[in-house]
Amino acid sequence: AVFYDIAFSGAKRLVLEQVRGLREMGNSVDVYTTDAAKDIFDPLVAANNGFVYKFAPSSLNLPILGRLKSDFIDTFCLLKNVHKKIARDIDAKGYDVVLVNIDTHTQAPFILRYLKTKSVYYCLEPLRNAYEYSLRIQDSISFLNRFYENLNRWIRKNIDRKNARSCSQILALSLFGRERIIGAYDLYAKVLGLGVNESFFKPQLSKKKNQVLFIAAKDSLFGYDLAKKAVNLIPKNIRLELKIVTWKKENSERMPDKEVVKLYNESVATLSLSKFDTSGLVPLESMACGVPVIALNVGGYREIVVDGENGFLVEFNPEQIAEKLLYLINNPEKAVEMGKKGRKMIEADWTWKKQVKQLNAILTETV
């Protein structure tokens, strides 16, 4: 059985690839979720059977009471009961093992503490606002709001920790992710990285445009400020266009993969500048397309980008980012060479086929 409840994102794509790959290896895979959204990353379409449980609380349009209802009644009580029922249903069907992915409401899902069947929790990261200083509660908000938010986060932090520590085995996306899991839960995770469909994300004979690609929201959390400053430091006569692709469009669907592949191939480089990513699909997809990556020297990027080989690792410094972009502009043959090395690395170590094969072995060991 596979459980998830993730909004439209790369994390949801991961679940889809898990389900699809595990079935291709001859497993029977049923998916359990409270996610009723139908989008291009829907894991239910790849499963043998899919079970969607209703969790759609009505909204209460009152500033204080609405928030209290959403947090304490809906999430801390109703959601817990829904997960308890899902766990009972899974246990009753005699599955060998349950692969549990994150829940958008609590990070580590409640289902983990109620399952009697052995479970493997694929932890993308611990609850972020419980541990990251940049997401701290601001002093500028009122005393009452600050008190409520502190209480709310304290409860969520303990829910996340208790749920995570209830699994039979925990997985991390990277070595960096494992360190964060040890710090948050005192659990030692096995590392299982992401993958990419290398037969689809591949080099094309597209003509390079004078652009650098940035796939993320226009937010400093994802390094948009660094990207913008870096591009503006390049002389106007050769300045690259900062091509921005946000994760969601107005219709809540990602740009089709075919268009994304074309954008990668047309770009001089791809920027990956998030401050906290434990890993990332964007740098992997870019390298699969033979395009160098310029990434911050932090988090999981250090385990994907080999500095000077398939891209560059940089500091939180727009001048340094601009310097690397200028190098790639002025040395196109070096950019091609780096792209080929990135592609070779993807084929060797970062395919979904290899990732799912390792996942299948871990699930088998857990039974």
C-alpha cells in the first residue's frame, strides 16, 4: 500500500514515479489518500486500486474562530480520525508493507502512529517552520497572534516528531536530509535520492537562446532575489534573459514536460538557488538535458552538482553567480562539455528506474 496527501508539486510527482515503477517491477500497488485533486502527477492513475477518503472541512469565515477550527478541530482531530480509519483499512487487507509519503497538513502523517502493518516513511524533510530560523514568527505581529502561532507550531512540531518516530523504517532524500532527520527525530535514515526520466528529459538540437532558466516561485526563499541581481550584473550587450517558470499556472497545472524540456535545452544554464532544499528535481532534469546547473553550495545541491564538472556551486553572492554565467557565455564549448558530463552522471546514478529498484529492495527488507 502507498499513502500520500501532497498538493501539486515535485513531491507528488515522486509518488507517481514510485507507484508506476513498483508496479512495473511486478508488485501489486494500492494507493490511499485524502487528495481528490486530478492533475498530471496523480498517483492514482498508475495504481492497481485507488482509495480516496474524504477530508474536506467546511470553511468558517471568521478570523479567529476560522483559524481555531482549521487547526484544532480539522487538522488535530478530524484528520487524525480519518488517518486512523485508513490505517485500519490497510491493516485489514494484509499488505506486506506500507510506503508512507508526507501529508500536506502535518508533514509526517498521523497514519504512521496507527498502522500495525510495517511502514516505510519517505521523509522529504522535517516540518520546516518548526526548525528554520528564516520561517520564525516575526516580532512585529501582535502578542495574541504570536502566542497562538507559538502554541500551534509547538503542537505541530510534536505531532510531526511522534508520527515520524512511529514508522518501521525512515528514508531521506539525501545525506543532508538525513542529518536534518537525525537532528529533528533522532532517527537514522537510509538515503534514497530522486530520479529523472532520462529518455524524456534529454538533449535536443534546440538552438541556444540568450537566457538562463529559473524554475521556482518569485520568492527569496528560492533565491529569486539572487537570480535577479546576478543577471542585472551582466553587461547589457550580452545580458541573459531570466526565464522564469513558476511551479503552478493559473489552472494549477505545471507547464507540460515537453515545453519544460525545450526551455532547458534553449538555456545557457539553470539556476537552483533555494536555501534549504534537501534535493531537487530541477537540477537533475537540467543535467539530463545536458545543461549546466549553477546552484547554491548548500543542502542537497552539494550531492548533485560537482563544482566545475557538471555545473558550479556558488555562495550567496550575486557577483559570483554572474561570474559563472559570464564564464558559460564566453566559453560555450566548456558549457557543452559540462552538459555532457551532467548527462552521463544522470544516466549512471539518477534515473527513476534505479531509484525504484533501490526502493523495492528497501520495502522487501522491511517486510
